[in-house]
Amino acid sequence: MATSASSKLSKAVKQQYMDLPQGDNVQAMYIWIDGTGEGLRCKTRTLDSEPKTIEELPEWNFDGSSTYQSEGSNSDMYLMPQAMFRDPFRKDPNKLVLCEVLKYNRKPAETNLRQMCKKIMDMVQNQHPWFGMEQEYTILGTDGHPFGWPSNGFPGPQGPYYCGVGADKAYGRDVVEAHYRACLYAGVKICGTNAEVMPAQWEFQVGPCEGIEMGDHLWIARFLLHRVCEDFGVVASFDPKPIPGNWNGAGCHTNFSTKEMREEGGLKHIEEAIERLAKRHQHHIRAYDPKGGLDNARRLTGHHETSNINEFSAGVANRGASIRIPRSVGQEMKGYFEDRRPSANCDPYAVTEALIRTCLLSEEGEEPMTYK
């Protein structure tokens, strides 16, 4: 099993230094999405005192030519703090700071999808849109081989691994437990975790979150997972189909509701939203992975608990549909629905924005509308 060289450095030696007092100073780690739309970057600065609000955090900058975000001749990009969390690695009073990226002209960078998402969320805030996202991922060695799999072959077929217990069924639980506790400490709204259908594949759920908070919390949860895996010397992959063949892919099922859907008679509003989604399937497929649907084409085959990428479908308790209405929602006639199409490497800002545009702003056609 290939693990990183860094993970073999002595953590006990490091801890001697981490235990040193830091005075009134605070380390703030600024985190942003790079030019791939999938990768995360971070760097740290010292603050004179503990910030209590986002407004107290200074804006910063970085070299965008080294993150696929600008050319070397005009490479300064701006980091604009948007959300703050506790730092589970350095511990209180240190902070994690999620940032938007602006270009030299103060316009959002191409992969800064947060700014538009926030604008759309603000337009419907009186409807209190709630989201919950189920983030699947696969633990890999540094050589790209799934964690715990035989080096020259495959484990036994799928069946015993989903929510499995035991050394021959659960591969890498230490990572999962460490990540869960890191999220709770940080203030991320993580609400659960489980082993998935493919060995070395896991899932965590974040939510319910209202509006822009969904994207913020999922991106920080992903950052924490990458950092935890770094400590263990392994890699977390959000590839939607990491192993070709008869193995499950990885998605990011997105649960959605509004105040009306959650109240008595809400099923009518759920069905209206699904009707709107049915007319805009291709628009959503393009929004649901960073490559405009190409990544998801490997996963949404109609097999392995997925729908076919070219067809829209909906059903009660149907895990082979584009949209699943949970059985309890069908019985209680209110609640939420689950969009099963987003890929594991989706941008949650793009996914939640697309749902709001289609379901609540009643947009039609293949292109998003522009609003003043």
C-alpha cells in the first residue's frame, strides 16, 4: 500500500512544537478553489487577535499563475473572506477561512461560482431553501490504487461492504472517524457518515443547510477530508467513476426543500418542482460536474443505482431515477426530494444554484437567465 513520505514523519516530534504557546497571535488559514474548479489551495497568515466576525478578516492575494487562474504577466488574484470555521488541526483560537477569488479587475474568477450562487440565493431567501448533500469519495493510496485492495487484483464483489463492519469489509475507517470529528470541531454541519457499496468508498452527509451555507460547508468538509488524508498518507478521490467495470461510482446526491414543501400539502410543490426539472434535464447535467457532464457520463449509465444520463426520470423510493421522492415523503405528503444526478466532484454552488433557478425562479431553456 503506497502511502506518502510526509505521513512517515514523526507526529510526536511535531506535537512538541504544536504545544508551544502562541501568545495573542492567531493563525488564519485562507482556503480557496483553484482554476480546475475541483482542487483546493490554502495558505496561512498571522493575525494580531482572534477574529470574531468575517468583517475583521483582511482580504489577501496570491499568485494565480501557479493555480491555473491567471497568466504570469498579470498574476495577482484577490482572496475575499466569506466564511470562518474553527481550525481542528491547530485548534482554538486559530481559524479556517473560506475565500472567494477575484481577478485583477475585481471580477470573480472563472471558477468562483459562489458570487452568482449567493445572488440567486438572496432572491429566494423568503422561501427558506434547505439543502443536504451526500458526498461520496474513495480512499486511494498515493499510487492511485484503492486503499486496501489487493495489489494485483480485486476484492470480492460488491455486497458486504455497504455500511459494513469488520476488517474484511470496512477499508480505512480511521480516516472517516478523524474527518467526522474534525468537521464537528470546525463547526461544519456534518450530519452522518457510512461505508459505501464499493470497498474503500465512503460517504458523509452535510446539512440541512440554508442557501449559500450549503456550498460553504461542503467545500470546507472536503478541505478537512483532504487534510486528514494527508496526515494518514492517503488520498481522497472525488472521481465519479474511479474504477471502471462492475463497481459503483461516486455521486453527491442533493436533497432539497422549501418552506412550502415542508409544510402540509407540500407534496404538490415537490411535484411542481420535479415537472420543471424534467423540462431542463440537459441544463442540470451540464451544471452537475466540472466538465459539463463528461465526468458524469462515466457514472450515469442506468446501472449501479444510477439513472441514464440522457433520460429524466422520477419515482418514489427509486434509486435508479434522476429524482427520488423518499417513501416517507410520499406517505406524509410533505418534505423534500433527492436529486441523484450530481457527481462526487460537482461544485455545490453550481448544483444548488441550478436547483433554485429551475424550481423556484421557474427558468426554462438551456441557458441561465441574467438578473439585475
